Amino acid sequence: MKARGRILLVASLVVLGVGVTLVAGAAKSAADTVGPICGTGKPICVSLSGTPDPASRSPVGTDHYMSYSLEVSYSTGFTSKLTNLAVTVTWADLGVPTTTSTYVYAASDQRCTETATRTLTCTGTPKSLGPGDPPFGYGPLIFRTATTTPDNPNDVEASGTKVFVTASSKETPQPPKGGTNVSFVTTDNPTSYENVGDADISTAGGGLTTTLVTTNAGSVNQISKLRVPPGATRGIFSLSEEDADCPTGDTCFGQHVTTQAVGFAPVNLQIVYDGPLPSGATESSIGVIHVRTVGGTVLITADCPSATPTFAEVDALHGCRLVEVSPGAKGSDKHVEISAWDISNGGWQGT
């Protein structure tokens, strides 16, 4: 196919394949951290790291997840010894609590168990903590985000989740001047939920499966979808749509799609577009440009042998896609479904 005359659905996918550690196109890759916060006049300190803000609600039919970790340390300038160490974690939905986030024990640090409603007790603390001792911590602590019921207009969704951690201990010797010998500190880390239909984000992989989905929220009637399998490397996965310039010499329609995906292959990006098509656009002339992080740019025009091709099939075809064009809901509009597969890192552009 000649470069000129390509019909492009502009869709860029940034994918991190198996064994690759580079994170490209991911502005939300670093966790939000609060602390270390120390008890007032006390040597015990706590820091709490969480999923980048914002996280996603769990849409109906697919769970989404947040990840937290915590660390307890000893502050400088003290000489006492801390014993009887105890760590608890609680959480609460923000906004109207008509839905609830849930702790996922099977995917979390199993030293932290749910001992009461929305309360974790963490075991295996050191016998003591004092000057020069290394910090200790727990994580990951995985929470499924609050569910949403968009079919019920009267349901007010939670706007986020706040996680609290409390660390306490007995201080020896007891502080002078009649002070208490209980040393404790509490800190929290709020994670709001994104409320943008053109964006979706979740912790996934490492036994957690999710499907990232955008909605028809922008000026273009388009939905994108990326399934993250449980066998992927645990990480933060994101999907977003935005307007973008068309490559010189090509004809484009739809929005640009950017996805961060870590540690699985082959990768499947699905896009559904409803609206007008450029003149001459047909199922055979619509393909995918994959701008790989390593290996240059690949034009994917081969038909996939099935809706779920294997890694070997995708590799042999150097990427493949399935395209279906049908009449739209009104006038000259078309309904276009594209399912694109590839095995390597990089950014996609639908063609």
C-alpha cells in the first residue's frame, strides 16, 4: 500500500512488551506518596504511597484496582526503643458512599488481613524499632475501586477512596515529665476517581485482570478498549483519547488513542467509531500504523486469522487487524470496528 492514500483512524498505543522495563507515554507512572509523617514528639514515622491520582471507578462488568504500600520508620534525634509495634489500615469512600471499594486479599501482602469492616491488621512486625534500625513496610495492598451503576440515575457514585494507616508502639523508657509511653502516628492518602470519559486507568496484571474502556465523551463518537490479562506484569495501565494531527500525506478520522501497557503480548487494541468516513475508505483500505518504541514504524494491513490470534500468528504477520464497516445510525455516517494486534513496544496509529 502506498503511503499516500492510506485512510487512518489516528490511534496511538504505547505498549511495553514482555521483559521490557521502559515506560513510554505514561505521565501517571509514579505513585503518590504522603510522608514520612512522625508522631508529634514521638520517634515513630509512617509514609503511605498510593496509585497515581486519579484512579478509575469499577465500571459494570469489569473491575478496576488501586494499589497502596506503607513504611514505618524511626525518626532521628531520639534514643528510646519502640516495642509492641502494631500497624492497622482503614479506608473509606469519598463523596456519597452508595458504593464501596473492596480489599483484594489474594493479590495483596497477605500479612495484612481484614479483621473488621474496612480495617486491616498487619502482622509480622519487628520485635522492636530504635535508632539506626531499618524501616519496615507492607505492600502491595490492593483495593478494587468503588463500583458504579450508570443504569440507575439516582445512584450517586463515590468520588474517590481515602486510605489511612496507623502505627503504634510502646516506648521504653517512658518519656519524662509524665508523658505517655504510647507512640503512634496516623496518616492518610486520598485517591480521587477520574471523571473523564476519554480516560481510564487501573492497576492490573500480577493476577488481576481488567478491561480499560473509554466512552463517547468527546467531540468524536468513539470508544476504545484494551484488555489487560492477569498474566501481565503488575503495573499501572492507562488508556486515553485525544485530538491529534494527521500524518502528512494521509487521510485521518477519529481520535488519537494512547495506552500504557506493561509486560504482556500480544496486545489487542479495539476501537469503535461512529461518524463520517473520508471518501474511499473501505474495510480493505483501513489498517493500523504501529509506531514501535524499538524497531521503527510498522504498517499493519494483514487480516488476523481469527478474532483471537496467537502470539505466533501475530508475530508471523508482523501485526494484524480486523476491520468491519457497516451503515451508521443516521445519514451517511458509518459504524467502524477495528481490532488491532501486535507484539512489540511502541505507539499505534490506526489506518
